Amino acid sequence: MSFLKKLFGGGGSAKASEPASEIYEGFKITPTPQREGTQFRISARIEKEVDGTVKSHTLIRADTLGDLEGANEASISKAKQVIDEQGDRIFR
């Protein structure tokens, strides 16, 4: 039975935790870098409650970095830049 659990994802390994989110100017930024071979593409989810509804925008950049931590930091930085430039218009 243990073989089947491992085969179908029920093994004892813990799931990797989601990177820490950051609140910036009322927006919640969650870095979501995407692995592409040995690189990580800059990506982040930007969320904000607008008129009682949580709006979400996925930011994906062409930039790639070689390490996950650097990609997380760059993803947050790029998301902040987009928020500064567009504000709530990001959800239109």
C-alpha cells in the first residue's frame, strides 16, 4: 500500500510551502516564480479587495534568474513597480 501512496502523491513528504506574501500599498503580493529548466521566470500574484470582491492579477515577466530566492525578490520588486505605475487599473 505504501508504494501506491508514493505513486499517487500520498507519501509522507511535506509539501513545499508557498513563498511569503507581502502587503504593499494595500495590495497583497505573492511571488510565484516559474521554473524553466535551471532558471526561474519572474512571476507574482497581485491581489486586492475592491468593493467587497478580491481582485487578482498575475504578473509574468520575460526575465529569468538562476536562483529561487533571487526570483522571489525580483518578483516582489517588479510587482511593486507595476502597482506604483498602474494602481487599481491593473485589474481592468
